[in-house]
Amino acid sequence: MPVRFLSEEWAKELKERLNASESFRKAAGSSAAKLQQIITGPDGERRYWIRIEDGTVDLGSGDIEMPDATITQDYDSAVAMARSELNPVSAFMSGRLKIAGNMMLLMQLQSVIAELPRVMQEMDVDY
């Protein structure tokens, strides 16, 4: 049964799959980060957060206190990146993805962040 992209069910399944992924845990290692995601669209904003710590991830809807970085993108760009149809670097360079905060930390987390779309490819998601 498909889960709706950015829904509570989607966040729960993505969290479970990432924490079960050996490649995610290996990429995350001892990294620590708090990221805020803002997805804009015709129905307004959807906000969710990601906390990476000690090789695990926690994520959910809403806001995280004192994020290290805030990543803002439109809904179509978020879908394209989730489907691995758009590279985050290309999205950033073309202005489709905006970053506020610790850019160096995000650069260090590239291998961790790259696991997100890989794991989402395994999910049955309704975009």
C-alpha cells in the first residue's frame, strides 16, 4: 500500500528503513546534524526535520529547534530528488534548492544525504 509523500506514514517508514540500512548507518558514522526541510507548493508549506546522530536518524513533521541547516525547495524539486531524477547539487546550482545555515556540514554529509533517495526508491510512495 503506497504512502503519501511527506505524510506522517512516509516519515515513519523512511525513518525505519534508514535505521535498518547498513549503508546509511555506515555513511552516518559519528556524524551529528539537525536539518530542517521546507517544501513549498500550491497547498502551502510542508515542514519536516531530520536529526542524524550516532549512526541513526530520527525524523518527523514540523520544526526542529536550532537546526544546523535549513533546506528549502519546491514540491516538484523535492519529488524529482526523491526519485533520483534531480541531483541536489544541480538543484542548488539552478536555484531550485536553497540552503541557509552550515553549508560545510551539509558538504560533509553528502554520502549520508545520498542514502535518502536510495532508500526512498525501495518504498511504495504516492507523489
